[in-house]
Amino acid sequence: MKLELSLAPRAFESCTKFGFPRRAAVAMSVALVAATFLCQGCVVVPVRAPTRTNGLAGKMEKVNLDFLQAGKTTRQEVTEKLGETDTSVKDNRLFLGRWASSKWGVLWMVAGNNTGAGGWNRAWARHNVLISFDDQDIVQEFRQLPDEDLVKQLSAWVAEGHGQPLDLSAPIELPVDHRHGSGRCIPGTLVLSSDSLEFREDEKHGFKIPPQQIRDIQLTSIGHGDKSDARYMNETIHFMQKTNVGGKMTIRVDVPTVMTLVKYLAQTRSRQQLANSNPAGNNSSVSLGTLIPARTRDARSVR
């Protein structure tokens, strides 16, 4: 049996900072009593909540992209208005902003044998905005996109020849958290070289392979952790052959690390294609699509 409890959204729009917790507690109590005496099982109640937004450094005001105009908005304006979302991706003609927002949550209750328990969990969504600039630091195009499209869009950016290539004359070390099958995250290090990808954790899980053995990289919701924290995301690297961690590995990384891995995959595959005298081959299995021009994409008033 499912019991729904309706609370008027308007009440939350004008409540004080104590109003929402009080109303949520009342709603949970009523539903918990109902679940205890009317059924044996659980009740899930979606409830609208005051909007919250988290940038890279914590709480911030709601993000609004209305000011963005292709051919008019300057990089300085972008920095001033979206600075709290800046992921610190270092590319001269690209700004990558990221934030998390929540405007609803779930009250849950479990009951049985005249006893019950319950709680409240906010629901969070993560957002990204890619903004490219011309050589005069004027917005050229932009797109607001979810996490599942981020790798594809960054790959398209790199494939089009934008941004600075990685300097692989010396190995690049990237600290990561490796998510094991048990769900535990263990600190490790990816070492990127021109002829190898090495993972250092312990003797059991460490490995070293040619970069051409990387099949693709994808962002994943597996073990997503705290979705209110916009700084990190989980990325799964798939391999063409099994390694000491299996045919794939999931790591917790920040956005600059994602960008570095996208560039690394593109550069090492490009070199392999040149070595095979096949410049017309596929650049990357994750490089599809281009940035959508601002005039064709409505990325306004994001919550």
C-alpha cells in the first residue's frame, strides 16, 4: 500500500529558515503513523523543498545563465557571474562551470509490527556549462549539459583541435580514488606516459599497459557518493584486455582530471594512427558531436 501526503508548494516558498524542517517533521510523523497502523511496509513521499545550490566551494546563489549571449558576453562577465562554478580546467578558450542543485526531497518510512522508522533525503542534480570564446575573449557558443554528456562534449572539443595538448615528455601523475567491487574507495595514482598507462595502488591491483589498450572512458552513477558535492564525479575506464583490476576500473576524480584523461586518450590514439599510416581512422570512441551554438540551445535560468 502506498500512502501519498500532499503539502502545498507555496508554503515552502515563503517559510522562514525553520519553517521547512518543521513542516517536513510533521509530514514524516503523519505518514509514519499511517504506515505503522494502516500497512506493513514502506512509504515514500516526494516533497518540494526550498531550492539550494552548491558551487565548487559550497553554497551559492541560484545559477542563472540569462546573461550569456554569443558574440556579446565577455570572458570577464563569465568569470564574475559564474566564478563560483569554475572547475579550474586550464584551457584558454574554454570555461567549464559545474554546480549541484536541489529543490525537492523524499520522506521515507518503514513500518511493521507496530514500530517504524523514517528519514528525509534531499535529491540533488548536477549541472555543467561549457562556454567557448573567440580570440577576443567574447563568448562564441555555450551549452548546458548533464554529466552523461560531459565526456562526449570534452572529447569533441579536443578532437576539433582546441586547447593545449598535454606535455608527455615527462610522466603525468594523477591522484585518484579507486572504487573496489566492495564499494570501498582506495587512494591510488594514474601515471600517464607517451607509451604506457600505469596504475599504482598495491601489488595486487597495480598494472601497466599501453595506452592503446584503453577502450573508452565514461562517467558513471555507480557509487556516486554525495551528489551535493559538485567537485567530484565517478569515471569508468574500460580496457580492451583484462588487467589486475579486471576489464574496467571506476575512479573518483575532479573535472580537470577528466579533461586530462580525455586529452591523453585523444593524443595517444592519434599517435597510434600516425604510426599505422591511417590518419583517416577513428579519433576516439568517446569523441562524438560538437558544442551546440548558443543561439540554438536554450540554457537559461538553470536551477
